[in-house]
Amino acid sequence: MNKILDSAAPSDMVARKNIWKRTTAFPQFGILVVFIGLFAILGIMAPDSFLSGGNLINVLRQASAQMVVAIGMTFVLILGGIDLSVGSIANLCGTLSAGFIVKSGLSLELAIALALLIGVGLGVVNGVITAKLKLQPFIATLAMMSVAKGSSLLYTGGMPVSQLPDTYMGIGRGYVMGVIPIPVLIMIGVVAIAWIVLGRTVFGRRVYMTGGNEEAARLSGIKVDVIKIMVYAICAATAALTGIIYTARLASAQPTMAEGLELDAITIVALGGTSLLGGRGFILGTIIGGMFMSILSNGLNILNVSSFWQQVMKGIILVVAVVLYTKTSKQK
Amino acid sequence: MKKVITIIIMVALVFSAVACSSNTPAATSAAASSAAPAASSAAPAATSAAPATSEAAAAPSGDHVKANKQYTIGVSLMDYNFTFFQDMLAAMKMEAAADGVIIKDYDSKQDSTKQLNDVQDMINALKVDGIILNPVDTSAIVPAVMDANDAKIPVITVDVGAAGGTIASHIASDNVAIGTEEAKFVVDQLTKKNGAAKGTIAILTYPKITSMRSREEGFMAEIQKYPDITVINKSPIQVTAEDTMTLVEDLLTTYPSGKLDLIDATNSSTALGAMAALKSANRTDVLVIGTDEDPDILAAIADKSSTVMATVVQYPNEMGRLAILNMVKLLNGEQIEAKINTKIENVNKDNIADYQKVKDAWEAEIASYK
């Protein structure tokens, strides 16, 4: 009897504590607070430069390329794997898309489509080596990184591929409805698709399950190998798309394009709360992580802080964020 | 509760990091530069230090122009890791102080994407009045130039040009002429060594950087007039002294003593790499011709026992000074020339002493801005 009475109506204080608990239990609470905090400081320190509309739209555009590949990396990390080849795949596919136009005379649409297809293919290779040959993802994708990088250099002879048509440059510089940069639109599209796929499809659920406990997933009838191959293919496809965005923004394919992209992508995903152990990951986290990194770069650039300092800070922030997330998950 | 505390600590960390990093003086962004804040002193005392041989080099302390208002000029250079650009930047800061304008400078670290981001930040956030660009890549800089054009911000390019967009002025050495000059000196050296214009030489190139590509063009066009000279063309993967050293070491193995007469390096880092490789392999039979005025190259030329025979120098201080000067003139509403060629000079064992005096003079002038 007493039990029924007690649980009938929670007292006022308990209700407030519940709301507080609910808010802080939201996994991205930490990074969101820091993000808002950073935004606020920069807004106070440099209101004319940082808070101007032109700058904020510019930051969104600068964030787009990395965000796209970070979304793909989110899938891989939820799976419990890792993909070190995204930088080289971005470079190779971006370069190929440029080369197909300039060297082989293909149309813009065909060149990009082909480059994306090749990206998917490389991702499938990553997945097959990891799943069927049972090679550790670290090693498999490390090897792919070398192969892709070398292939790109062989293709270009170390020279940039330039003289792209204005239409390609338009992808990087153009706006939709006058205000939204095209790369931002691409980013929103990729984010939306990923959100739906991870959160609301059977496939998405299976990715989480495989990442959480591969054996259990296999025993429950999930074709784990197929899931793996598809996830690596998705990641490589986003990498290829990122390479294309870079190529569009620079109106050329540079030999050093997207170097180190894998580290940036992993940093963004980790900042967002996705565990590198697998089974747990959030698109929302990746979004906040990506925006945080871009705003940090932009803000520090405006304040003319040496880029060496920026590197150091990114490392420190990453450590703090991950420690925070580990503590959070332990509390649960 | 623990969670909230950790969050607050993290926020505080970010706050303090951003806050204390914003206290660094605005103009120092290169690790190589000293800690002394730049351009905050009054007119430098060394302005009147024009040396007696001032006609040999364009005296750095030339005419100044008073800016109509305190313009902000954004500067983006290719890579602060070269003395060439450090000197250029220091000369820019000096001229800016004299003319009464502010500089916001950025190091692109050989990364076109970073340069694009920096220029876009200059346009959208810093809202600069003018932009001085030293492009990492001539084609990749075009979108950045077009963004500046759209924002009606004038652009001046220095040392490396842009393949598109509207540029108010391009200030550089004639890089093709540098190549031609080096080739002529090579022929001269081979004739002294072998009795005629014949022999085997190697040229260290790096086509990714357009100024070096032009030097290669000028060199090859001239050297091809001499069919008895065999040319081996090699490029390092990255234009660093380390990569070049490995490359040249392999070259020396392929061409043992007596088989290689001379190495021509089309910039300072490749010259330094070649010099290091020759030293470690103890090959005194190979002559070296370099480019640019790196102190180690000059010291080797001054050393009578060294095989480094010459280097074709540019005047980065002049480029920097003229860039700011012309930008201020333009912003003031005056007309400026569309193309300005700065001086180049063949510095070899005969004239090294004189050149060193001239160089020391302009180095002293810009020293306080480094």
C-alpha cells in the first residue's frame, strides 16, 4: 500500500531533480555546453568579425567537407572499426573526378559519378579485407591509405590537376537561394540521410548491434560480414564526396589535398561522444563536434592565434572530451 | 554533480586557452620568428642606414606613402619556413609601420585549403581593405581571388601569380630570367672545368611551385642550346632539404666520382639538401649552383674551398616593401603598375663580399620586424 502512495505523485524537488538529470544525462550535454560557451566567448571578443552573417555562413561552408566524411566515419566507429584511408580516398577520388574531366574529356556529372563509384568500390575492398580476410580494420585501412595515396600520385605525377570548368568551381562557390552555399546543402543532405538510416532503419539498428557485440549479432542471424562491407563502403563514399567538395572549393585537385583528413574525422566523431569501442554513436554528436572544430579554427584565426597553438588546443580538447564521455558512460 | 563539475572545468579550459592565446601580439604567427612584438615601435632608427654601395641593390628604405586612413591589409604567404618569406614579411611590416597601416598575416604552410580558408576569413570576418597573396598554387588560389573580387577587395600577388580572377598588380622576380641566368652560369662553369660547353649536370626541380616551374623553363630553354650537355631532371616528393638530400644521395650513387659535373638547384631548400648530400658523401668533384639567399648557401660561396659556386638571389625585402607600398597607393586612390619586376643578381665567388655587405645592410633594417 505504502509503495503505491509513494509513487503516486513525486514531490516538487524530485521533479526538478528529474528534469536536471534528464538534461545532463543527454549524452552530448557536455560538448553542447562547451560549444555554446565557445560561441559566446568569440562573440564577445570579436563581435564585428565573428558574429557577422558573412562569417557564420563562411564557417558553415568551411565545416561542410570535413562534416561529410565525419558522418561516414561515425558509421565505422559505431561498428567498432576504424578507417584510416579516408584522407587518401578523398584525395584519389577528388583527383580522379578532376582528371576525368581534364584528361579524359568526360562531362562534369559523369566524372563525379564515376569518382563516387570508385570511392564506393574502394570502401567495399576495405570491408571485404576486414570481414572476409579477417584483417584488423586498422591494418586493412592503413594499407588502403598507402595504395590510394600512391595511386593518386601516379595518376597526377605529383602535379595539381587544374583548368577545371567553371561549373565545377561553381559547386564550391555557388549558393542556393542566394544564401546557402552548395557545400552546406550537401552537408545537410548527408547528415539527414545518415540520421534516418542510423536511427530509423533496420540496417542502422544492425550496425549498432554488430558494433556492440559482434558474436551476439551473428548468432541472432545478422549477416555481420555484409553489414561491415556496407559500412566501409558508406564511409569511403563520404570520403570521395569530401574529396570532390575540396576539389570544387580549390578549382583544382592538389597533390596534398585531404592529407590528415582521417585524424580530423576521428577527432570530430570522438568529440561527439561516439565511443571508439563500438556500439554507441550519435549523428548529433558528430554534428556538434564538427561545428565546434570549425568554429574553433575560425575564431582562433580571427584572433590571429598561431596555428601551432590551434593544433595543441585541439589535442587537449579531444582528451578532455573523451575522458568526459567515458566518465559519463561509466555512471550509467 | 561530478559530471557538471567536469563540464565546467572543460568550459573553463577552453575559455582560458582562447583568452590567453588572444593576448599574443597580433602579428607573430610563425614559430621561426622571435617573441618580440612587431611594428609597435615608432619609426625604426635604421631608416637612414643606406650603405655606400646603395646603387647595387634597391635601397630598402625608399619612398613611403602616407595612408589616408589606417587600412587593414591581409597577407597570406606560402610558407614561413623559408628565410625568403620571413624577410619578405619583415619588410612588409616595416613598410606598414612607415605608411600607417595594419597587417594581419597568415602562414599557409604549403596547404592550398588553409590558404583559401585564411583568405575567406580575411574577407568575411576581418573585413580587410586589401589582400596581398603569395599563392601556394597558381590555380588553386583562383576561387580565393574571385571571392575577394566579389567583395570588392583589391588583390596584389607576390612572387607567385594567380591563374584567374582580377589582380591589381603582380610583383615578382622574372623567374624565367633566373633560370636563364643559372643556365648561362652553368655553361660558363662547365667550359672552365671541361674546356668546352659539355658535361653531365643534374637540375633539381619542383613543378608544383610555379616560380620554380618558371625557373626550370628558363633554364631548359637556355641549356638546350648546348647539345653536348646532358641534363638529368629530378624532383623531390616534398620541397624540403631532407627529401632533396635523400634524392641527391641516390643520384650520387648512380653517378660516381667523375660522372657528374654539376648540380643546379632551383630554390634554397633543394640547394641545401644537395649541399648536405655532397658533404656527407664527400664529393668534391660536383659543383653546385643554387637559388635564393639562404645564409648557408652564401657562407658556402664565400668559402673558397667549397664547391658551391653561385646562387641567383632575389630581393624578397623589395617585393614585400613594394607590395605594401603599392597596396597603400591603390587604397589611397592612385594608379599602380600591373606588373613589377624586382631585381635578381648572380652572386658568385667573385662578388660575394660586396653582396654580403649590401645584404647585411637591409637585414639590419628589417631585423626589428622579424
